[in-house]
Amino acid sequence: MLDVIDASTLRRWAVVTRAALAARRAEIDALNVYPVPDGDTGTNLYLTLDEALDAVRNEHERRGILGTSDLVEEASAMSRASLLAARGNSGVILSQLIRGLTEVIAAAGHQEVGPQVIAEGLTKAAERARASVMRPQEGTILTVADVAATTASALAAAGESLAVVTERTVEAARDALARTPEQLSVLRDAGVVDAGGAGYLLFLEALDRVVRDRAPLKGYAVDEFTLNVSFARRDEWAAEPGGAWAEGSEGAESDDSPDFEVMYLLDGSDDERVARLSTRLDELGDSVVVSSSGEDLWSVHVHVDDIGAALEAGVAAGRPHRVQVNPLQPALRPRPKIGLAVVATAAGPGIGELFVAEGATVVESGPARRASAGQLLEAVRSTGAAEVILLPNDKDTLMAAEAAAQAAGQEGQEVHVVHSTTAVQGIAALAVYEPGRSARHNVVSMTRSAAATRHGAVTIAVKSGLTSGGVCEVGEVLGVVRGDITIVGNDFHEVALQVVDAVSGGGAELLTLVTGQDLPDGVVEAISAHVRADNRSVEIEVVDGGQPAYPLLIGVE
């Protein structure tokens, strides 16, 4: 038996836990009924730890070492890797359990730690996990973690050996898991114990096995592993009225459960803004978990109906990235048919009519009323196609489009997002769309067409400010060239001509003018005469777009 834990033991503990989760994840998935019956708790725990271990191993290989003998370094590496790898509510909580434990190990500053440090680590783990959850619920993994921490601390304080501490902590955790149906009616009604708590029990049992079994570890692999874990009184609960013990049992499903799980990493923020983010996400949905690696990086998890609102809350708090969206009730979604379709956003009715005429499904979207990821996803679903090309036609809708694409992928539809950032790029992309060709062919040609379209716009300043074209005041005319305000003037006609010259570069073959609300009379005629004075062969297409905010959109191919 081991008296202390060093770097190799810590690594073995993680690997044995991964093997245990791999062996039992389907059984844990079947337990899952809280916070929603999505049936993937065991899978999320396994994938979180699996990816974290792979990340640590890859870093070791990059440095030319199989592992490290430095306990502090190994603990710190596991902490950050688990946060970056966290999947789902349970994966984020697991990352915080690992963070709390490894923080204490690292703070001790020793290459070997005994029962006292492990007990303190389990206590910090429980605290970190509970702090990461916006609305902590008893009868969950949090309760099991608390009981394990309390038990380990009492035993360590009494001077018990590491083996005694781990063995009795597992026993206490198993008893706590058995009591979870007494604390959550949804568990009792389904006849199961808490899925997350069952996963954490495996984590603790793996520690106990490592401490009391010094079999050699072959690199990062375990050749054979069988963990005899009791999921505590399952027969007793299953025997009661309404009880169930069958893989895939969903339990009592709430009709108003959110439709989507949204996760992302957040940086460029601070504790105050993250606190506001947590509050905002709690208003939007439930199962809010916001956790930190301690290095200005946060992992965000929430269940919501409005994907876009969850992403916008993240943008307000910092820089969200590595966005993941999963449907929580995919069985409710119709299976898509075969074929290819296009979904495009439109800022005005005339643009929408043009897109519909080209065969696209249109979603209204524009300044102050941009389409959410949920709206885009509904439009993708409505096509019934196996593959969908999505045109956001706005740089501020691009992230929502990517999120919708990922969510659709979870439901069996493959969505290709063409990075069209303006309406004129969307028009150019749809002009080369060929319904009879493959999705790959169309994505390539539409992307090329959008990218080859130089774009500009003319609008009116609604507030004073500093632009690339100088200081502007309310009511002045602004010329936008490739997304940047480079021209400030007082005459709409003059600014419009300057924008056309800037984006055409003297080599226009096709000029597209999309007219919007409040466009002054004679602008289109003035531009046409100006362009044809230098190039009589240029083709000019005018679209009555009807879009607000931008009286004129300009595209040049």
C-alpha cells in the first residue's frame, strides 16, 4: 500500500479513473435524469478526462518526456487541461473538482503528499465545484463531493493512514450516493441515483485502488480494468412504484426544459464581468456552471432555448471561443431528408424576395434585430434537407451561424457556413448556386464568389465619434469601405461616388447597388453615369432592398 502520492501516482490515478469511466459510462448515461434527461453524463465525464489526459501527454511528448517527476507541474497541467477539455455540465464540474484538488497539491510544494494534503484537496475540490454552479442542488455530485471531503478531513485529522482515508472515504461517498434519491424527487421517481455522483464515486474508487494496489503502470494505458462499483440500492429504488432501472430510462421529463446546451471558453474578462455573465445566463436558462482555471480563462455552461442570447452574454463579458452547442432533446427533432438547401439572412424585404427567388429559405436579420442562432437553426430544420448552405450576410451574425451549424450537426443535418459578411456578398454567392451540384462544389464556388466581391456602404451618423475617416458628427454622411468607415462628408452623392471609386479600384465588371430606406433621389443615376463615364462595359444591377440603417449597399465584382 502507498503512504504518499507522487507525480506518477497522480498520473496513474487519472488513467485508472479514465478506464473506469470508459467501462461504466453507458451505465452512468442511463442514470442521467437531472438537470435534464439528456443521457450523456457518463460520456461527458469520460471524454473530459480522456481529452485532458491526451493534452497532457501530447505536451510531454512535445517536450521529449514520457511524463514528469514533478508533482506540482503534473497537477497544474491536469488542472488546465481538464478545464479546456470540459464537456457538458458534469464535465465542467469535474474540471473544478480536479482544479480544487490540484491547487492544494501544488500549493503544498512537495513532490510527495500524504493523507492530510489529499483531504485538504478533496475539501477544496468540493468548494470549487459548488462555487461553479449558479444554483447548487443537493442530491447531486456536489453532495457526494461534500461528504467525501468531510470524511477524508476527519480521518486525516485523526492521524489515519492514506489507505484508511481513501477506503473509508469511498464508503462514505457510496452511502451519500445511495441517499441522493431521498434528496431529489426526480431521482426517486426514476428509481436511480445521481449520475454525476456515480461518476465521482468512480473517481474516488480509482484513488483507493491506486493507493492499495501498486501494480505497474505501462505508460498511459491500462491493459485490463474491472471496477466493481455498486450504484447503491438500485434494486430497492427500482422496486418502488414508478421506479426504473433500464438503459435509456429518461425519468420524469419537464415540458419546459431548455432545448440546447451551450458551452464556450471565455477570456479577456474579469471576476466582476463573469459574475454579471452568470446572473444573465441564469435569467436566460438553467444549469449554469461558470468555472475558472485560475489563469484568466473561464469555462461557461448553460441550458437555454435562445442560443444567440447565451453567446451575446458571453461577448458582453469577454471573448467567447470554442463554442459548442448540443440539442438536449434530439429525439424530438424530425430526421432530415436528402438533398441540398440554402438558408440566407436578409436585412430588408427586397433582399429577402431576391433570395427566395434564388431558392433560399430566408431569415430576417439586420441591425438591432439580428437573427439568433436558434432562429437560424429553425430555418435549417425547416428545409428538411440533409445538407444546408448557410449565408449569414453579416459579420455580427457569423458566430450565431456557426453555433446553429454545430447544433444542426448534432441532429443529423450537415451545415456549411459561407462567410458572407454583407448582403452584396450573399447576393454574389447565391448567383453561382447550382442546386443540381454537390454541396462541396457549391460551397467552394459560393465562397469564392463572396470573397471576390468588394463591398461598401453609405449611411448617416447617429452619434458623434472618431472614425478612420476622421471625426464625425450626428447627421454627417459616412462612407464604409470593406467594413471600415473611411469617408466622412456632408453630401450623400459625393460620399457615395467616393465609396464606389474606393471599392471598384477602376476594374469593375459588375456593380451591384442595393437601395435602402431614406436613399436620396438621383443617387443611383449619379453613380451609373459616373461609372460608365470611365467604363462603358460595366454591368450595373440595382436591387430595391428596402433595408434600414444603410440607404445604400455597394458590391463590386
